Amino acid sequence: MTGTNNTANMQPQDFPPLFGGPTIYIYPSLALSLGLNAAIVLYQLDALLQDVPEAEDGHKWYKQNYNDWQTHFPFWSTKTISRIFLKLEEEGYVLSTKKFNSLFIDNTKWYTIDFEKVNAVISKVKLVSGD
């Protein structure tokens, strides 16, 4: 059909920002499995991990406190952000540590994703196409 816009095969980077501001993407299969908030956090953490070097333990870690996470998620309170991260940590989808902090009194966490566990849950979800 001419004149229709087929977006089924487009990637997130193919869509221009609606209002020219930052954009947050989610994986529908992840949102179905873990919930929308968890999917948003995992996508953003994954994007941030792309820009950091690999640590000695073979993982990439991103250091951030809950107040600073609000720059990425201005629509959530720090309490909500804390709740989302703690749940992801308890369920093992996000790993955290303080071992890279140079000062003992520094309680800032370093975060990474357990990609095996996340991929395992994504693989169990079947999305239904509207086509």
C-alpha cells in the first residue's frame, strides 16, 4: 500500500527524537518479563556500560549514586530509583559492588548487568506481531 509508513523493521536510532530531547528506549520482551521500570533501567544501564572500560574482573561497571541516577530518570524520585535497583539486584539481573571505591567511606555502588540471566528471561517471552 503506497503512502504507509512501515516502521516494523526500524531500529531505535532510526526514529528522530519527538521533541529533540533525550530519548529512552525499552525492549518490549524485557518489559513483559520484568516490568516497565526494570526494562527502562536495564536499557539505560546497558547504554552507559558501552562507554566504560572493562575492569580487571572482566565486567564493565558503571558508578552512580541514587541522586545522580535522577539525571537519567528525572521522572522518578530517588526512592523509586532505589527500589527499582534493589529489586533488580535481589533478583540477580543487576550486580553491584563497592569494591572499586578508593575510599572506605564511599558507599557509591558500581553496577553491571548479568547478561546471561537477562537473556535467559528474554528468550522465554514470545512477542505477538501485529502484522
